[in-house]
Amino acid sequence: MRHEYVCMLAEAGVPEEIAVQLVGHANAKMIHEVYMHLKSRMLSGIEKKLDNILGPSLKVVG
């Protein structure tokens, strides 16, 4: 359940410092090591949102 909770916090945009405190980790290292696979999923979601806002002809370069 902790994993899912941290995933939801990350996807909601909760800052790492707050997430660390909420789940009881001593520092952000654990979050980086275990949960950073979310980053690609979150970036994909952001790209879709930008497409909706800006239109599909404008692509995010990066």
C-alpha cells in the first residue's frame, strides 16, 4: 500500500520533501531509488495534456 500511496503522491505533484515526511522515510533517496519509474509515466501524461492545450502540431522536444 505504501508503494501505491507514493505513486499517487507523485502523480498528484506532491513535492518530494512532503512525500518523504508523509511516508516516514529519512530522506528522498528511497523515493528516488524505488519510485522514479513513475517519472516516464508522468512525463507521458504531461505530454498528452500539452497536446490538448496547444494542439498536436506543437510537440514537446526533450
